[in-house]
Amino acid sequence: MSLHVDSDAGRLRQVLLHRPGAELSRLPPDTVRDLSLESTVWVEGARAEHDAFAQVLRDRGVTVHYVADLVTEVLEQPEARDWVLDRVVTDDAVGPTLVPPLRKLTEQADSERLTDYLIGGILKSELAHVTTNGLRWELMNRDGFLLAPLPASVFARTTSTWIFGGVSINPPATPAQRRMSVHTHAVYAFHPMFTAEPFEVWYGADVPPQTWAVLDGADIHVLGNGAVLVGLSAGTSAIGVEKLARSLFATGGAGKVIAVELPHGAPPMQLDTMMTMISADSFLMYPYLEDTPRSWTVLPGSTPDDLDGLEVTGNDDLFESIGEALDLEKVGVLQVDPDIRAAEHEQWDDGNSFLAIEPGVVVSYERNVTTNAYLRRHGVEVVPIAGSELARRRGGPRSMACPVERDPAERATPSRREAV
């Protein structure tokens, strides 16, 4: 089976990416905060940097699939088009008086144009010929968005995570990202690339919009050996982790979930900014944390009467628990020791969100000079990419890539691995 991710550090074979497009170029500066952006982005520069990132992956033998292309191909199918529009153009999303004209506009658009609408948004000016007396219509100016753009689409990992032989279609925490899950689900449900062979949907199989049971792919690491590591963050709730774990256990998708509490505050952390798996038995760890992260091991219910339940146990040491899950005597923990301001700057740009493309080989923003040099001194091959514009979105290479095929990760002899 080709659709399979056995480890977050195994050799990467196939990946989903989203090339920055209209969702960024159409944004006026006064809307960025409302759409979960920190600042405006020079779109041409971001595209060039993203193209270079994609080429690095191709040069390493990775097959790159663009999400927008897959969505466009899916929308050629009438059934799939109706499925998407039934979930996007709704009373709650756009207002009851705007459903008929927006539905007409989207139904008449060709598939490529419709993809632009779905990801890049629809302006009031694009329905200027429509006569309506709707309250929302009257309140909006000509350049207002009737359907908001999705600037977080560049983070292809956010809305789906492949875990061993199946996928979790992650319900995002913010309204600005929730439509992204509809597009992701449509691709998995209708595109021939995914319908050609069976796979499990661990979570998110056409669930309604979630308020509390939310997940973000940047918080999920596939450790291997039937174990999954999940960070509890602003984008991933304890309820979401419990529901994912219960589904994985019920279907045999995984046997153990380790949940780790991430620091709160500004800048907010996700799991791959606090720690990144760079080989089967080693992690890069963000060095300046006030306390050791708390973690818990989640297992299936232990009694016959509790088959749907969970057994949750607090861990004394996160990396000891990871080592136990992976049958390792030691787990390598690499921690940079730079000036604190340099470390915080790199974390703010999510510079610690490295993407492993095979064990011991990672892609990183070139601006992470201190961390990159440190990794090289410890035998890790770092493939640098430019990220001056991409980093404005506060996401690293890992968050921009959704692996759909990875090999198991080879590891060093456990007795030779030591914490650094």
C-alpha cells in the first residue's frame, strides 16, 4: 500500500503542498488580523520561495502533489462539486439571502475558477450584477469578502495527518481554517489518487464543524512502532486527542498515544516548534522552556467492559516514555544553546519546524543559522531554503508539507544513542 506513513522521520516518498495564490494576493492590509495572519506577505516572493522548496523535495526523489490541482480535478465531478458547495455555501457561512446568488455563481464557474473562489474568496464586487436586499449585503463595501479567503492553506499539514495506514482529517480550531477541511475531505473522498486503494479515516469522516474536539496536524508526530505523539496546544484540544486515540485504538491503527502539554503564551507553540523528530531515535528540542513539559501515555481501556474507554497515565519523563514506545534504550535529544533572543526569534518564525525527508536529513529555513550549524556539527544533513516571506506566516517547512507516503525510519543501535 503506497498511502502509508510509518514514521515522521522515514524516507519521504509523496507529499501534498499548497502553492501560495489568490488567498494572499487579494488580502487588504486591514483584514490580516481577522484571518489569522500576523502581517501582509509579498506574494510573488512567497511563491518563488515555495517553488524552490518544492524543487528541493523533487530533487530528493519526493513526488509533489499540489492541493489546488487536486481540488480542481475533483470539482470536475458533478457529485463532488455538489458535495463541496453543500458544505461551503450555507446559511450559516454566507447568510440566507446570499446563498442563491453565490450558489449560482459557483455552479456556473469552471473547475479552475471555482477552486480560486473556494481558496481565494469571493468579493462583493464579483456579484455586482446581483440585486438583493440582504442585510449582510447592505453592510459590506464593494471590496468586502462574501466568502472569506483561506490564507492558512499554505499549511497543508494543518487539516490532515497520515498516521500509519490511514488519515485524520483534522477539524481546525479557528473559523478561518475550517473550510480547508472540506477541501481536504473532498480530495480524499473523490480524487482517483485516493479512491484507487482503500485506507482508513481515523477521524473527521464528515463530522460537523467542531468547537472543542479540534486537531492541528503540526501537533501530530508519527513515532513508529504503533505509537503517536500529539501536542496539546491552542489548535489541538484534549478532547480532540481523546477522540483520535479512541478511533485509532478501536480500528487497530495505533496502540499508544503520548500527549504532551505545550507552553502557553506568546508566541504560541505547536509541537513541531517545540520539538522535531529528525531521525528514528533523535529529536531537536527547543531549549528555552521554563519547565519540563508534562506528558501522559494514553492506552486503550484495560477492562472488557471499557472497550471504548481510555487509560491515561502521567509520565515522569517525556523522552523516557518515547524511548519505551520505540523500544529504545536512549533517545537522542539535541538542544541548541544560543543567546536566548536568537532562539526566541527562530521559534517565532517556526524555524524549529524542520521537515525530515529521510533519517538524519532535514529541510530548514536558511535564516536559522545557529540551529542549522548546530545540527550539522551533530551529523545531521541540513538542506536550507529561503523563507523571508514564507516565515511571515509563522510556519516552517514541516507545517507546509503533508506527507502521504513515508517509509519506516531506520535507527541507530539503541545502546549507542545518548541524550546530547
